Amino acid sequence: MAPSIRLAPAARSLFDEPLAIAVQGLGPRQQVTLRTSLRDETGELFQASARYQAGDDGQLDLTRCPALPGGSFSGLEPMGLLWALQPQKPFWRLVKRDVQSPFLLQLEVFEGHGERPGQLLAQAQHERAFLRDGVRRVPVRAGRIRATLFLPPGDGPFPGIIDLYGTGGGLPEYRACLLANHGFAVLALAFYSYEDLPKGMKEFHLEYFEEAVNYMLQHTQVKGPGIGLLGHSKGGDLCVSMASFLKGITATALINGSVANVGAVLHYKDITIPPLGINPKRVKVGKSGIADIIDALNNPLEGPDQQSFIPLEKAECSFLFVVGQDDHNWKSEFFAVEGSKRLQAHGKAKPEIVCYPGAGHYIEPPFFPMCAASMHLLFGKPVMWGGEPKAHCEAQIDAWRQIQAFFHKHLTGEPSGTPSKL
């Protein structure tokens, strides 16, 4: 029997779902190298490889066989060939722009453990998709709103969430659509550098975000009485501002967010919140040319920078802070703790804070490979995001569960209906 790769699901899986990988038809205790390859939509290549030894029966099941030292990872890591994918181009991050097409994953099995690949023994292709069958993708151009709404299959109404990314701008849809696969109506909202929205990040008007909240509250497919907010990085402090000043917010989840306004002036009616000050002298640049910006921001508890602290005690919602304790973008854990102190000092409920040792700044949906460093739009040079690949991957899996459970609890009043597969 010639060697062959067996995958479950066989041909196609959702990106945030586990993929079972096995090789059959090898010789007893045969040494092989497995390699995965994936090209993003710009054509950039991501690869990972691991060294294995088949069992006495010539079978190799990644759920039971540990990877041997010398590859991208070692130990029992059934999903290692996905989370260990690394770009061949420096400072490049894996993102999905067109969620309607899958990523194509190539798997190859080579003879031996050499530095160069040995003879190709077997290969397979697999689609990693973002949209579950029946999920509707609806471009939204209502008033000033530039967004995409994802609706789960069925009649609804569904618990509603607005999803915001950070300083990259544009309209990332991949987290929103993956969340919609799990039964939420999710609005991926652009807020700058997209179509006719402002090109730069000089100032934001909360009235724009208020339009988006009202759009969701009035939508027939969105279950009221309130909606949820999910924000990462700069999107996090925008969500805190929305929760603090706007009506109709029931639950706000922040992934490595800030409780101070960062990067741009924020306006709402007659209120202006200045951005937290930055001291470029506190940026450390290593020999590699990668900047560590963790100390660049001023402390929002001191001097005039206190004006940048968002008055989150005004919020009428529940909060969840997801914290990567190795975040090098800014001090996410400090922000979460200070936000919690401020809420409790004003008699509000203590927020949920989930901390992940070894997780960096970009805590994405499960199985996105960790991005250790990439270009920062505001600093104009590559910065380190922090994180240790295995710990970061485990954090992404758990955080995804925690976020869904949090929104189920506060938007539907019931615990998450589906037990996790992991």
C-alpha cells in the first residue's frame, strides 16, 4: 500500500475548527517529515514542518504521535502544522481579506529527517474555509456606515455584535464571519482608511459608531434589547468609549484593549477626549531593527494624561478583558486591572479578566499562526507583538470559547449551547 494522507474532515473545514491529520501505508517505524504550505491572497508563502516516526504498524496519527525535535515544533501537537505556519517573507502577518474563498492548505510527506526534503511520499490538499454553509454576507452602506453584516442560517433573530479591529484600518471580516458561524449576527465595522471614510487616524466622532449601534438595534434579525461589542487593540478602546457613552450596549469584550483613548482625538457631542501621550524616547530598537514599543505610552493615571482615561464607569454593560500577558504593543494587563478598579470604585460589577501567560498582542481566532513582529502603521517600522507560539495558540483557542460564552450569557441569558470540540 502506498503512503497516503488521511484528513478529517476530508476535504474542507472551517478555519477555527481542528483538523485531524494522519498518514497511513508507511513502513514500520519509518522516519518522515511532514510539511504544510499555505499562500495568502497576496501570494506570500507560509510553511511549517515537523519530524515524525511511524508506529510499528506503519501508521502515523498526529493525535497520538509526538513530533521529534528538529522541525517547527516538537511534542504531541495535533494542530502544530497549522499554528506553526510562518511567513517566508519577514514581518508578514496572515490575514484573510476575501472570506468568501477558503485558504488552500497543502500537506506533503517526505522520506527521512534531512535538512533538505527527501523523496515525496504523499501529498494532499485541504480547504480551510471561513463561511459556514448558509451564513449570509450582507454589505452595509446605510447612512455613513461602511460595514459588512454576517447573519447565521435560519430565521433569527440572533444575538447581535459589532466587531472592531485596530490601527490597520480597512474592513477585516474574518473574525466577524467566524463568529457568525457560531450563531451571532455580527457587523464588521470599518472606521477609517476604507472607501469614503477618513484616510488617517487623526480624530474619530462617536456619532458614526452610534449610527452602527442603532442600525443593529433596529435590525429585524438582531435580538434585543441590547447588543455586544468586540474590539481588539485600538478597536478595544473605541468599544470602551461606545459602551461608556452610547445606549443599547449589553456586553463589551476587549482583546488586548486599552481603557484610555489612544492614537486619535475622540469627539462625542460636546465631549472631547484627547489621546494618551506618547514618548518616542521610550521605544527600544534592537539589533534586528524591530522596535519594542511597550513603554511608549504615558500613564493614564498621571498628570494631564488622566483626561485620556475613558469614563467606563458610565457604561451600563458587562465587560470581558482578554489579556495576553506577553503583549508588547502596550500594557494590556495594566489597562484591564485599572479598568476593573475604576468600575468597582464606582459601584459597578467587577469585569471578567482572562489572562494568558505567553500570549502576545494579536490574539486571533483559533489556529491563526502567531505574528511575532510586523509593520506598525503609526510607527512606520516593524514592531514586536510578543508571544510564544504554542502558548499563544492555546490562548487563542481558549479566548475564542470565552468570548462566545460571554456573549451567549449576556446577550441571550443562557450559557453557550454548544460544548467545545477541543
